[in-house]
Amino acid sequence: MTAYLKLDHIDKIFTRGAAATEVLKDINLTIEKGEYVSIIGHSGCGKSTLLNIIAGLTTATIGGVLLENREVNSPGPDRAVVFQNHSLLPWLTVYENVKLGVDKVFARTKTRAERDAWVMHNLNLVQMAHARDKRPSEISGGMKQRVGIARALAMEPKVLLLDEPFGALDALTRAHLQDSVMALHQKLGNTILMITHDVDEAVLLSDRIVMMTNGPSARIGEVLEVPLARPRKRLELATNTTYLKCRQRVLEFLYERHRFVEAA
Amino acid sequence: MNMPATKMDIETAKPAGAAAPVVAMTPKRPPRTETYARMGRETAVRVIPPLVVIALLMLVWELVCRRAGSALPPPSKVFKDTKELILDPFFDHGGIDKGLFWHLSASLQRVALGYSLSAIAGIALGVLVGQSVWAMRGLDPLFQVLRTIPPLAWLPLSLAAFRDGQPSAIFVIFITSIWPIIINTAVGIRNIPQDYRNVAAVVQLNPLEFFAKIMIPAAAPYIFTGLRIGIGLSWLAIVAAEMLIGGVGIGFFIWDAWNSSHISEIILALFYVGIIGFVLDRLIAGLGKIVTRGTAQG
């Protein structure tokens, strides 16, 4: 087996003047094609920094990221990001926001009509085609995040990076969107890496959960396989022993062995 | 127990009787008359207070300046003296003996040219200063000093450089209005959220696309603030500059009227200058509103 996405001995040190803070220490992780991996940890442990390194938005101090055995160190559409706060451009319509990426990625390979159809196809995937001419300020938070997902999917990324994608949503909308993302993963078979701080979300969605220790110098503390068959149903899992056991493992890791001291 | 029953009887009895045709008419009519009435009331609320204030001020002015030997003419005399100028703004007797329309249009042309140049150069420099830390470190102190120089202080220097009134006046407009445009544009560029930059990076926009698709729309509200301050300043500067360079233009018209002791004409010209300054400001504000419609954070 060859790794699809490989994080190789990543260290990240932030320096401000003379003071240096080591945020990440020796992060090693390999992800297979089509796998759904979550990274969970307390806030401030450097999860987002790790995602930014994979996305190429920041560079690792030591080590690097390999995608299909090639090093990547600058941002690109092959690692599309769904940002926590949707980051839609407010002066563009829903359609134009998705089209921005599509026009760049498929400038040579698709005709204008094909690109238009592709944008609409992706808006349909997230059930947002009806709002194509609305501006972000005119749609709800959950809808914005759907458009954000469509924008990322439309770039046909090799790895889809989700940065706490449901963190800013209310519980009901969050559950609804989680189901949507699960359905999309099932249908399209994307490789997905998700940052989260929600234990249920991690267990429900992931094939593997990467648990990070507290920073500074955060490491990967433990990696948990979630051996649940797909498609998964939220309601059935509520009483499933494997689900509960996985959930218990993550909770123990987060709240017993690596309790967030500052929060106390 | 008895009360509700009788009440219902009365209510059902009414529409069945003579009231029926009235019921059919009323739902349509009152809303429309109401909207007109509301619109009328809203307009009245905005228009009547300034009219009352203006009327009162005119009255005070009339009373103060009416007595013999007063230095300034009362409004009635102003109107009598300038009736010709008001009624025929388009006459042209050659030289500088022209109607007010020609003077104002000459001033507006200078402003249009100087202001357009400063808008282009100001936005370009603002983008540079906002985007590059080194450009900011190098240029910002210079801007902060230069922007405090009063517009008219530039005039002798520009006359020396251009040896002609027309380009000098345009240069004064340019140099007066450029600073707020530069500074506001730079602030707008510096305040572009990191999220938008990240989006652009992931999508791999090239610098030109980033400029057109992210930078300008994101900074547009700031840019228009600068443009609006700039247009006000350039209109302030043109009147002063024209007083000194002479020729056709509202500034020189005022100076000429003063030299001929036509105080009424000065007052009329001031009135026009004020109105046009106001219209220019509204124009840029309106343009900004249209352009930045979608930029409010969602």
C-alpha cells in the first residue's frame, strides 16, 4: 500500500522576535485514498495550523507534506479547503463564488458551457442550485457552508480539507450537514481530512480519528480506527456498542489523559 | 354565556346587509392612499424643516441688511442685482464676460480632469502602500507630511513648473485630492480579511486576478470613502486656485465681482458653489453605494 497523503515528520515553530514556540512536534500520518480522517484535539493544540500546512497556507518548519508521493508546499486546488466561517466572497453570488474556482481549475480542460454545467452540478450536489443568484448575505449560515463545500468539491480536489466546517452552526443544521457530507463522501469517494472538536461528529463521520495532545509541542497521541460499516445512520448508531466504545475512547483521551488545563 | 352569542349575531348580520359593496372596495383603496399619505408625510418631514430655517435666516438677513449704509446687500437686493445672471446663464460676450454656466463648467472641467488623475494615481499608490510593507515604510511618512500642505501653497510652485494657469490649477486639484484617496485605499487593502486571501491562494488566482476579483471589491467601501473626501477637497481647492490664476472659472468670477464691488454677484456665486459641491458629493456617494452593494459582510 502506498500512502495517498503523507505527513512526514512535521514540526512547526512560530518565532516572534527572540521567543520561539513549538506548536507541532513530529507529526507523522499517512492517509489512504478515499479515507475519511478526523483530527481532534482541544482548542489551541495546533489542529488548524496542521491543516494550514497541508493546505499550503503555512509552511512546516521541519518536514513536509507528500501528496501522491510529490511534495506540496504551496496552496492549490488539489487540496481544496472548506473554511470554518465559509469565507464566501460577499460581492459575488452563490453561482459566481463556485465559478471562481471552476474557471481557474478547468480553464483549459472544459468549455464555457461545460464549466457552467459543472458549477450547477456541484450546487445540485449540496442542494443549493435554487439559490444560485443569491448573495451570501441573503442565505443562512448552513446554506453558506453548503456553498463553501460546493466550491471546494467543484475544484475536484485530491484531498478535501474541512476546517471545523460545522463549528459555527446550530445543532440541528450541523446534524443535517454532517449527513450531507457523509452522503457526498459515499457517492464521490473523496479523500477527506477534517478538523473538529466534536467527539460525536468525529466518530460518526470518520474511518480514523487522530487525537492530538495538548500544545505547545502537540503530537499525535493516538489514532483510533472506527470499524463501523457505511452507510452509517445517526439514529441506529446511538445504541451501537462499537460506536459507543469509540466515543468512550476519544472522550477518555480528551478528558482524562489530555485534559485541557487552561479550561479548568 | 349570553354575551358572545349576541356579538356574533351582530357581526354576521352586518356583511349580509348594506355593508357588502363597501367591504369589496375598501381593501384596495386605503393602502394606496395610505402609501401616498405616508410618502407625503415623509417628504414633508424632510423638506419642511430646512425650508422653515432658510426662510427664517432670509428674514433675519433682510432685516439686518435692509437699513441704509449696510455693508452687505439684503436678499431682495441680491435677487434684483443678479436677476440677469440667474435668468440667462448662457450668454457669452467674449473674454471673461460670460454667463455663470460657462464659469461653472470651466471649473468643473478642471476638477474633472484633476480629480480623475488623482483617483487613478491615488488608488494605484494606495494599493502599493497597502500591499507592500516596504512601500508603506518608505512612502507613508512622506505622504503624512505632504498631505498637510495647504492646496494654495502648491500653486506658485506649479506655476513655476508649468508656466501656465490651466495645468497649474489641475495640478493643485490633483495634489489636494490625492491624499485621502491614497490613505483610504491603503487602509482598505490592509484590512482585506485573511480568509479572502486564503481563498485566492487555494484557487491560485494570479496577481492580476487577485487585484481585480478580490482586492478592489474588498477594498471598495474604503476606496469610495477616500474618493468622496477627495471630491470635496478638490472643489474647495479649485475656487481658491482660480482666484489666483484668473481666466474663466467660478473662482475668478468671484474675485472679479469683488474687484468690481458687485457684492450681490459674489453671494449668487457662493450659492452655486455650495449647491455644486453638494451635488458632487452626492454623486460620488451614490456611485459608491451602487458599486459596493454586495460588499457588506454576510
